[in-house]
Amino acid sequence: MAASIFILSLLILLDIYGINYAFSRIAQIIMWIIWILSFPSYLSYNSSLLEKRKILEYLAPIAIIITLIGLIFLAFGKFIGIELIVFGYIFEPIAGISIFLTLKKVSVLFSSLFFYGAIVFTAGLPLFLFNLGIISIIGDIIKMIGLSYFIYKFK
């Protein structure tokens, strides 16, 4: 959930200030925080009893590596860094299939919100180029609603 809050904050800033805001120091610090938070998230999900766990086991590290490379390029002012970060996030909903399949046994509604919110969030990322970042923001909020339910349910 912490990473989702940082992601939402960054998405809102990018929506307000435009895609070039990704090159700002504040945006890059937020992105590094999100990247660092990917490790406890991955370890937490990986240690749980997920269905189709191999999907998450293999795809999440690929996404983490791709986003790391993107962050490095971004630090040098290269737009390809943004493209690589977006590409890395494409793996999020794919890796989330294992989470969705497991959590839908508890709640189809909230697991669907989590999973489909992640799809809308990811699909909306390139739309920042067309000033339609609100789509990604809405997807992230939907994903957070689904995730919040499970955090409350299993705390």
C-alpha cells in the first residue's frame, strides 16, 4: 500500500506538471522510493501461498530490473528511461494474475478491483503523453481500493 500511495502521488504530479516532470529531482526520488519498495512487496507476495506462483516469481524480477535500467537512464536525462519504466510496469498486471487467482476465492469483487485497476493503471501510463494521465490515476485508485480491502481483511 505504501508503494501505491507513492505511485498515486507521482501520477498526480505528472498529471499536473506534465510528463517532463519525471525528470525533476522530486519525481526521481519518488520513483526510487517506489522501486525500493518493490523488494518487500515482491518478497511478501513471493512467500505467500499464491496460485500460479511461478508467474509472479519470474515476471516480477524482470520488471524490477527493467525499471532499474529505466531509472538509471532517467537520471541521465534520457527519455528512454521513462519508456523503460512504463515497459517494466507492463509486467505488473501479468504478475498480478497469481494474486488475483488466489484472492478471488476471498472476494471476487475486491480481487477484481485490484487486478483490473492494475490493468487500467498500466494501460493509462502511456496516455500521459496525450494529457490523459487521469486514466492511470483512476486505475491506481481502483487498485488501491481492492488492496485496502485485503489489508483490512487479513491484518
